Amino acid sequence: MGIRAAVAGASGYAGGEILRILAGHPEFEIETVTAGGNAGTELGAHQPHLRSLADRVLAETTPETLAGHDVVFLGLPHGQSGPLAERLGDDVLVVDCGADFRLAGADDWTRFYGTPHAGTWPYGLPELPGQREILRETRRIAVPGCYPTSVTLALFPAFAAGIAEPDVVVVAASGTSGAGRAPKPNLLGSEVMGSVSAYGVGGVHRHTPEMIQNLSAVAGEPVTVSFTPTLAPMSRGILATCTAKARPGVTAASLRAVYTDAYAGEPFVELLPEGQWPATAMTLGANTALVQVAHDEAAGRIVVVAAIDNLTKGTGGGAVQSANIALGLPEQLGLTTIGVSP
Amino acid sequence: MGIRAAVAGASGYAGGEILRILAGHPEFEIETVTAGGNAGTELGAHQPHLRSLADRVLAETTPETLAGHDVVFLGLPHGQSGPLAERLGDDVLVVDCGADFRLAGADDWTRFYGTPHAGTWPYGLPELPGQREILRETRRIAVPGCYPTSVTLALFPAFAAGIAEPDVVVVAASGTSGAGRAPKPNLLGSEVMGSVSAYGVGGVHRHTPEMIQNLSAVAGEPVTVSFTPTLAPMSRGILATCTAKARPGVTAASLRAVYTDAYAGEPFVELLPEGQWPATAMTLGANTALVQVAHDEAAGRIVVVAAIDNLTKGTGGGAVQSANIALGLPEQLGLTTIGVSP
Amino acid sequence: MGIRAAVAGASGYAGGEILRILAGHPEFEIETVTAGGNAGTELGAHQPHLRSLADRVLAETTPETLAGHDVVFLGLPHGQSGPLAERLGDDVLVVDCGADFRLAGADDWTRFYGTPHAGTWPYGLPELPGQREILRETRRIAVPGCYPTSVTLALFPAFAAGIAEPDVVVVAASGTSGAGRAPKPNLLGSEVMGSVSAYGVGGVHRHTPEMIQNLSAVAGEPVTVSFTPTLAPMSRGILATCTAKARPGVTAASLRAVYTDAYAGEPFVELLPEGQWPATAMTLGANTALVQVAHDEAAGRIVVVAAIDNLTKGTGGGAVQSANIALGLPEQLGLTTIGVSP
Amino acid sequence: MGIRAAVAGASGYAGGEILRILAGHPEFEIETVTAGGNAGTELGAHQPHLRSLADRVLAETTPETLAGHDVVFLGLPHGQSGPLAERLGDDVLVVDCGADFRLAGADDWTRFYGTPHAGTWPYGLPELPGQREILRETRRIAVPGCYPTSVTLALFPAFAAGIAEPDVVVVAASGTSGAGRAPKPNLLGSEVMGSVSAYGVGGVHRHTPEMIQNLSAVAGEPVTVSFTPTLAPMSRGILATCTAKARPGVTAASLRAVYTDAYAGEPFVELLPEGQWPATAMTLGANTALVQVAHDEAAGRIVVVAAIDNLTKGTGGGAVQSANIALGLPEQLGLTTIGVSP
């Protein structure tokens, strides 16, 4: 008898990815799948790639349908997890892939989301210093946003080592699945194929305060982040290019040493060999973050590029990785570092 | 101690896919990876998505480097498997993903490939009637071509049931990985993105005789095949649209019954629910063939559409499926029906 | 003072393409642009690629806003052109890019569209025998569907020459813009990228009766058409693969001669040199149909492949070509055979 | 009798784009097309989208075949234009799309290209202050690189107005045609589709010194540029995200005013309306640069995003725009601001 799991929002992209991973996980048993408007239909109509789950019928997402499980994964629009989580037992592990419980500051939440703040849960990025200990003891996990996952993994070693000035520029390209499955004209295939576009420029993207929060905590001082997200013609993947001024004395060798050390023991973050740069395709379907660094002497900057699959390490894989820890399972169980390529 | 495996052509697309599957297979141990021009370099330079194998060094593809394994997978340009296989022991399981041993007729081989015929090996399509028995007893397997896999699975039930006239039209769209990794101007991203193109039209594509061979054998009479392959702007996937005149008495219901019966017990071929049509993305990275049928009454035709991942069920997954059988392992071991989507 | 034109449905894909062509046409003056739900907004919000028209405000699509022009182009959902056209003067040239007036038979209309038949207008495919004479004298033009344009141009010479059996198989790949701009989940970029899918299989696609009508008229006998449309991961383009049994005596040379003759004088249809096969990218933004033929001796079939840009030759360019004829302008005015590639 | 033009490198992407534009230009007559390895073949084999030029035979690229024209456009690998240009008459307008004559400093050239410096020609970016006057008097034009075109247009108004600190970060996404037509494994469709990747990180991309040169000249002080190029899964287009610290007193309004003024009279650069951000698809096939600006108050930065078609405004269109000026023709002749979309 496995760990009984429920997945809410199972007809969306986050929910689908969680199910894809759980279906191959040796310890979880997918007992319940729920949805909002799609409740009552079969999962196969929405997630036709999940053949073994195709005839599962979607229940409605309610506290009642989600009750009685060991783990509940939430893949819901922001604002919906808060009220729902209140109604789930304290002994149930609740893993929220939405934004509701990520931000420490109610002010940030209100400014970027415009609704009352639901609270703050332990942050599901095990690679952050001390975070595994916290995750081991919790029944509530806030899975990081996809952009913050890539940017935090790219930059926190530099701030932990004190080698970067606290003024960061990030430009990231994301696949379209990051925008979710609700149909909007600008997300039509006809619009996105053959096109890269910018959006949310100038500090207004909702993932900005989450990046600032993560990097400032590691740096021990306020870090500013100029974040520009762009939409790229691919379904999955984030490539984040991150740069900050190097502090005095930094060299190419010392920069590399900082990252080699930081990721030496990490199962899911890898500093690529020198000369090889990340491509999102290297991570498709894998729970891996691939990182490479450069020291631009002329510009006095360090540049870090990170690639992840926004749905795997950036959402469903990250969720399962943190759930593994909270449940006392091996952290890597059911997760792979092997991508599907080409 | 697992089954010791070698993969020749490990820096190509077929070899990479075999490795991707073997890396997640509980019984195989990847002992040796070999290449031609890339020998001496690390696998990670060519297959950066296979993180756990990245530092393996490619040996040269020779009978010597391939000796001493329980299984040898060959992912080589056609014409190279023949001489190599002769030098491998009879007790070694050799699984050839090339074309060399697929055709029964030397004439066909010579006409389409222009070189001497190497011979004929048991055909690695377990779904064909009686084929599992043959595969259970062999140490030599010719993995089918990717197009013939999709077309044969789409049409053999109709011919086995005698409901189709032996004059077939097939138009199939393939992702670019089907053309391999050797760089050619027409395979550049700039050329293929935003474009669908036809090639090998009029019966000249090398996979044509293989389709004729398979369908004629099942039909018990000569079947003609008009095959038009097209190149689509995606890396992976084949969508094959296949049609033949319906024999008298065929109805939508009887057609559906034939396919329901044919695939009732098959782990890797699925007739989709009525109203749902295959898309290649449903199969990405999975060993699944998804099939749907229609009876076009006005045109008097049956139409069958099949989708596969050309590298998985069409190459590396099909290879491992047949190898599992030949080695007495469970047929589904290390293979999944769960695709990566969106 | 130019020819005063109005474009209805200007915020959609068909309307946008008509405007793109009219903006570069030396004789038309774009006086009015109209829309449904987008009325009152600026064109630049919907067609940001049409910089010189960006600040035009969309009027509502009504008989009143469309009155007072020399030409009215309609790019509307099917069913809307009929009532609107009744209210436009008989001396106004009305060019309908919708389906309302394409079909001769009310039965066909009702069966495939389910609403009352609006009527039948002269068919805007100038390449059909005798069609230019008809178009010269009309004030009403039904622009062909995009699929029927490609298929009719591919096959009518064979039927006019009597070299093909009247049992046709067509499999066509289309870019996503053919499905229009109304947002639907299956047209999201995340769904269509990396995927080819079939839809409308088995004779149910609405363009089927139009193909049958065209080919039967040329053949002088009923032609059956088995038509399978597929959706390809590109914004624009149709590649239609068409085949029929060759009548006795047909050879590769005689087949080629038929097509060379048929298109010798045509400005916008070209038989490619032997050995070169059409790709949709060759036609992007051009009013060209590119055709190639093969005689498959073993299968006893002729195979014709045609490529067009579904929005140009298949919609807006075809509309302007026919309008040029009806207005007594040079047929090629404002249209190009030069595509944008790569 | 038009202006007699020759295009060298006519089988490549730059050459093809120049030809595409010249074919629609009312004053140029394409007299000669030349190539290297493809000499002796027909243009249609390499540029099948240029139907009206398809049967032109490619001459070899030599001083002799290029002699006797009024204008010679060079679309050659860097290093080849220098020796060739020396042999062309001083009265011939030579427009070089390669890098050979772009850099003022021989040191920069040698460091980034490793060969002797050929010299410095007037720079073909008419939008730069005072540049039109220079181009009017010259017979030699160095067309800017595609990345420097987008970045310079994005940032020079800020430096001309003195509102930005001279420490610039640029991250740009480019379509694959920017890498040219020589087949390389990493440019295969199978590799680039579904993937965004970084390359040339850390100040080593050859377009870096050109950006520094342009921005420093306008700023009147040395500007550092941290430039990271990325490869996106599309054939054409560059989206450049550029940021620098704002100087004291800058506001959103003052920033916008600077750009409104800078581009008020420019035919080919447009500041988009507030709230609309550039997408590369808006510029496909058009000679337009679309720009948008944001003031990120929290980060103290100005962010400018620019989109161009790398082959049009970034190469062939920019070349013709400058040639028009040098020949005393209207600057906009034969060029369009209307893109092909979707």
C-alpha cells in the first residue's frame, strides 16, 4: 500500500506534470484527481499523454474530495490554495504549486497580487542553505515559481560567497506552458511560433519579489533585481541569463570554484564542464538545473546562465523532490536527471 | 550484476535514445559506448541530456570494443551493421536499429540501397502475429524502420481481418530527428522551422519495400503501397495517415471492432476512444503507438491514423522491447506509456 | 484617388492578410476597417505587424459602415456574410473569404454547416478553365477555402486531361492560422508546438464537398475525395499530398507534360523543376502555388504535391487576385511570387 | 534602364535577403548573382522562394564577375570582402554585409577575428546622429551586424540624452538564420527546435566591440557592454533586452519623452504605444525596428527592448536603406514597414 496522493488541478499543465511524475514514482499511489470546470470528464481528454491514467474521472476540487490522503498536490490558479488548505488536516502533507504561500511579506503579496495574503509556508527549494532541514519537519510546502527556481539556483552561490554586488539583471526566456492552459489570444500557436516577445518588463512581473526575497536572504543585504521575462517559441523550458557586478578580486577561477563547491553534492543542479552552455532541451522532462558561469573582465561582471524545464524542476519535479524530503523518502526517488532529447 | 550492454553509434540520435532508455532500465548495465568520428570524446559533448552518462568516453566502434557484452545495440548508418555483426558471437544478442537486416528480398535491398544484401534477421515488431515466439528464440533482431513501425501497426489488423483492398495510400509526417544527425543544409533549423515539405515521393523512399513486405505477409496477397513522407517542423514524432478501400460489408462498427480486438492485449498499442485523434505530442518519449480509425462511407474507404515517437517506439524503445523478449525479461520492463507533454 | 476598399473582420487572420496586401497595392485605398467584438479599438492592438495602419480605429461591422465603398472584403465567420451581403449595393464588388457562397448545392451546405444556404457566387479561383471570364463580369466573388485551393490546383489538370481515376486521396498539413484567431485550448502554442495531429478525418471536414465539387466539374463525372487534414507546428502554409490511380497509358513523361501545359501561362502556379519538391516555406507571404508530380509505377498512381501560404494564395492573396480581375486591373497587381524565407 | 546591381554570396541567407528586397525594388536591376562553392548552379536550387529569379545561374565570386555594376552587395563570410573590395572601382557603390569594415580599431578586429584589419568604412546605420550626411557622400558602406543594429537603436537615444550610466547589460535572442547557412550539428532543426541556448557568453561574441564602439561614440565616454546572445527556435528575428542604471532625475515620463523625440522622424524605428511590447513576429520581412521602454524604479534602471528581423533591418534591408541614401534615392524606396504575420 503506497502513499495515497491527490492532485488538484489535474487537467492543467502543473497538475499534468505532477501526475506524469507520480505515475512513475514507486511509492505514491494516485488515488484522486480533481478539477474545476473539467470535473466529471475523463483525464484522458485533457492529458492524453498519460495513457495509464486516461480513464480516471476528474472529481471536483473541494476539501471533501481532497480529504483522506497522505499528500495533496495543488496545481491551482493563485488565490485558490489558501482557502482550500485551511480545510485540510494538519497531518496531511500539502504541496502548493501556486503562489499563495511563497512570499514572506504581506505587502509584497498585496502589491503584486491585489488580494489578502494567505500566509507563508516553508519554501520548497531544497538546494537553499538549511532548507532541507526545514522541509524534513513540515506538512506544508510552497513550491517556488519557475522563474525564481532558475534565477535563485543561478545566483545564490555568488551571494552566499559574497562575490557579487547586490544589483542583479535577469533576462529569462520561457516556454509557453509557463503561462498555463487557459486559452488567451496571445498564447495561440499562430502568435507564438516564430516569435520571441517581452512582457512584464520593468519590475512588474509577479515573480520579482520572490527572487528579491531569496537572494536578499542569502546575501544578508537587500538585493535589487531587474527582471525581464520573454516568451519563446517552445512548449517547455526556461533559460535564465543572470548578471551582477563582480566584487573586487573575483577571477574566472575563483568564480568557477564557488559554483563547483556549491553544487558538488547536489543531485539536481549541475555546473556544466567549461565551454559547454546550457540549452533548455538538455533538461526536457528532467528534474535538473544546468548552470554555467563566465567572468566578463571587460565589463567587470559575472554572468550565470541556468536552464531548467519549467514544468519539471520548475514545478512538478520540484514539488515531488520536496515532498520526498518531507515524507522521509530518498530525495531523488521517482525523479530523473535524464532529459528527452532531441 | 546486470545484463552487460554496449551501444554502438552512441553519439547519434538512435544511439542516444537507446542510452536514454537503458539508463532507466532496471536490468541493463551500460558498459560500453562507441562511436565513429566522435570516438575519444566524452558522451556529454554529444548527448548533454544524459547527465548520468556525461563523462563516459566513446570508444571506437569495432568488433573488439563491442565484444564481451550480453547485448549489443547498433545505431549505425545502413551498410555498417552487416560486417560488424559477423564478428560478434552467436550467443550475444545483437539488436540492429539500421536497415541492413530488415528486408527478406535481396532484390529489394539492392534496388533501394545499391549495396550487397547482408541477410535477414527476425523482425523486431512483437505486435505482428506470431512474432513474439520468434523473438523469444533469437540472438539477432532487426528493429523496424520508424515509418514502417507506424504504418504496419496502423494497417495490419485491417489486412489480417480481410477488410481492406490491397492498394494502400500512406502520407506520413516525421520530425527531423528521423533524418539523423549528420548535418545537411536542408535539415538546418532555419530551413525546417515554419515549413512542411515532401520528399522521396513516388515510391522511392527506402522504407517502402519494408511496408509492402509487412502488409503483404499479413494480407496473404501482394499489397501495393503509395508512400509519401513529409518533413514537419518538430524534432520527434511520426503521424501516419493510412487509407485503403473498404471491402464490401465493412461498417464503422465492424471496423472499430477489428481494431479493438487486435489491440486488446497489447501493452504499447492503443486504439484511442472514439472522437479522439492521435497527435505526436501524446507519445513523446513513450513507447506507445496511438491509433484511431474512421470509415469514410462516401469515399468507400477506411482511414487509420497512427502516432508514434520515431525515436522511442520507432527506434530505441522498440529495440529494448524486442530485447526484453529475447532475454526473457518482462516485455514492458524499462519502457513507459507515459509521454512528456505539453 | 484610388479604389475605395473596406475590410470587415479586420482584427482576424484573414482580414489582417487582406490588409497586408492592400497596404502594398498601388490602386486600393483602405478607407474602412471593421470588426465585431474588437470594434472601437485600434488596429495596432490586433495587427501590430501592419505599422502604417496601426492607429486606424475599428468600426463595427454593419451594412452602414461598409456602405459607400467600391470594394468590400469580408473576412468573417461562416454564416455572417450572407445577411450582410444582401444589404450591400449590387454595384459594389463584394469579395467573401468565408464559406457562405462557395457551394453550389444547398444540401451540401446544410449537411456540413447546418444552417440555411445563403446562395452561390462566382468562384474566385481564376486558374480553373473559363473562370477568368466569369470573374471579369461579376460583383460577387466567393473566395475558395484554403485546402480546396491547394487541392484543386494540384489535381484539376489531371482530371481535365483524363489521366486520373475519380477516386482521390488527399492528406494535407496546415499551419495553425487556418483555424483562425478565436482562442481554443487545442490551438495553444503549448499544444501545437512539437506536434502534428489529425482532425476532421473520414470525410467530415467542411472543405470536402468543395473539393468534390471542383474536381467533379472538371472531370465531368463524380469524383470521390478521401480528405484528411492535419495540423502542423507552423503558423502558415499548406502542403497537400494528393493521389489517384493513373489511367492506362500514363507515363512519368506524359504526366509531366500535362502539368507543364496546364500551368505554362499561369502567373501564380508553378510546376517546380524535376527533382525539387514543394515546401511551404517557399511560399510564405507569396501568392504562389508550387506543384510537383510523380508517377509511382509500382503503385499505379499519380502523386501531386502542392504548397501554398494558406493566408495568401489560400485567402487574402487569392481574394485580391480575383478582385483585380473583376475590377479590370492587371491580375498580378499588388501581388508577389517572392516569398519570405528562411 | 535601372541601377545595375550585383549580389555576391547569393546562395546564402544574407544574399538571399538582399535579392528578395531588390526583386521588389523599382530602381534596381539584378544583373549578376555570384557564389563560391555553388557557382554554376541555378539560384532556384538554393533560394526556392525567389521564384522570379529561380533560373538565374550563379557566377563565381570574383572581381571580374562583379565588375561593371553600379552597386555591388557583398554577403560573404568575414575576411573575404576586404581583398575583393580593393579590386572594385572607386566609383562603384560597394555595400558590405560582412564584418570586415565595421570596426574603427585594428586592435579590436585582431582580438576578435584574428586576421589583419581590412579598414574602416562609413557605417550603414542612418539613424545614428549625423550618419545620413556621411552615407550620402560615400561609395563604401559597412552594414552593421544584426545584434549591434538592434542594440544601438535600443540604447543610443538614452546615451545621447545622457540619462543612462555607461554600464550596459544586453541579453538578446536571435533566430537561427543569424548563424548563417553553413551546416553545423548545433544548428540542425532537431537541436534548435524546442530549445533556447546561450553561447558566446562573457564578452567573447564578435559583435560586442561594435556595440561598445557605437554606444561610446554617442555617449562621449567609454561604455561597457555585458552581452549575452541566445539562440531561439525561430528562423528570423532578434529581440534585444537592454538595461543600464538610470542617471538621477530620470522618470518614466522623461524616459519616454527621450525616445519619442529620438524616433519622431524616423521611417524605420518606432516607439510602440505604451503597454505594447515588441515581438519579433511583428517585424518579419519588414525593415522596422520596434522599441519599447520601461523605468524600473525599484531597480533604478531603464530597460529598453527592441525587435528587428535580423535578415531585413539587421542585414539586407539595412543594406538597401543605406544604398538608397548613397545613390540619392528616397530612403524608403523598395522597403516596407509591413511585416508578414501571423
